[in-house]
Amino acid sequence: MVNINVFSQILSLVDRDIFNKLVQKYQSDKHHKGINSWSHFVSMLFCHLSSADSVRDISNGLRSTTGNMSHMGISRTPSKSNLSYINKHRDHGLFRDLYYKLLDDLWRKDSPRRAELNRLKRKVYLMDATIIPLCLSVFDWAKFRSAKGAVKLHTILDYDGCMPSFVHITDGKQHESKIAKTISFPKGCVVVVDRGYVDYAWMNVLDCYDFNK
């Protein structure tokens, strides 16, 4: 289950002025009957961060935080039927626009710290991979463990915009270092990886050869 204190800190990064302007733009709180757009947003973000598998998990998980909901800016926990209804009928454009607005806002606020890294005067790429669980009974081709299904998402972020410059999906068993060996990077760039990518032969290739001349 997601740590509520950490979850509240994440929510505090969302500029409510930006959010409220988008609510007015989409009129998403019209006839909301107690479950407004912010409660909807909190519920769906909680869904992702807690790896909830159903609206029941979302509702029960938020309900278990009684006494802490004020820190999240909500006063009422959406029921299963509430969540099902608003997911079906509310315009997703609110959350799409919120993503891009927050990306611009956080990027601007982060510029002083980012300037320190810019002194490298080199292109910086951040590479990592993550497991995405899948229901094996539905996705029988995605066998990961004996009773679990999954795929692995390999991603390279361009530090200049923290947007993906490379995305590749493989089966869950594929090691990230094998995919890394198939990727070419611009000459003189910096590639940031974790120890899951430690392969000294590959690192020697990166160090000794110029890619994409």
C-alpha cells in the first residue's frame, strides 16, 4: 500500500491554481454530487501509486486512511460506483492538459538545479527499465513467472525535457543490459544508468567508439 505521507507530499506538487483553471475550462465539477474533480484525480493517482487492481481497491484503500484525507484535500472517499461512473463520463482532457501544464511548471521551477548539470555541456540521457504486471490468464503470451505475467518497459529519457526519446517493450524476462546493447547514442553524450546495466564490455564500447557520427 502506498505511504500516505509520501502520497500527500506528491499531491502538494500539483499547483491547485492550474488544476482549478482546468476544472473551469472543462466544467468537470458541474453536477459532481460530492465527488469533485480533485477527489477523482486523487483517487486515480492513488490507483497508480498503490498498484490497485480495481475500483474496490481504490475505494477501500482511501477509506483506510480515515483521519488523513484532509492532507490530500478530500473530505469524502469515492465509492466503487462513483468511481466507475466518473471514469466513464468525465472528460479525460482535464488530466491530459494537467500533465502538460504541470510538466511545464515543474520544469521551470527546477531550472536552477538543472543549470548545474548543464555545465557539462553535453547531452544527458537517463535509461531505465520497469516491470509492468499483467494478468496471465488474460495475456497468456506474457509469461514472467510460473503464475505471473508481465512485460518490461525499456525507456530512455532526454534530460533536456525529461520526455522519452526511446521506448521499447519486451517480455518480462528480458534483461535491460541486452536491450541497451542495441541502442546507439550521440557522440559525446552522458548516459545515466543504475547497476542493472553494469556490463563492462558494453561500457567499454560506449567509451571507445563514436555512435551516430
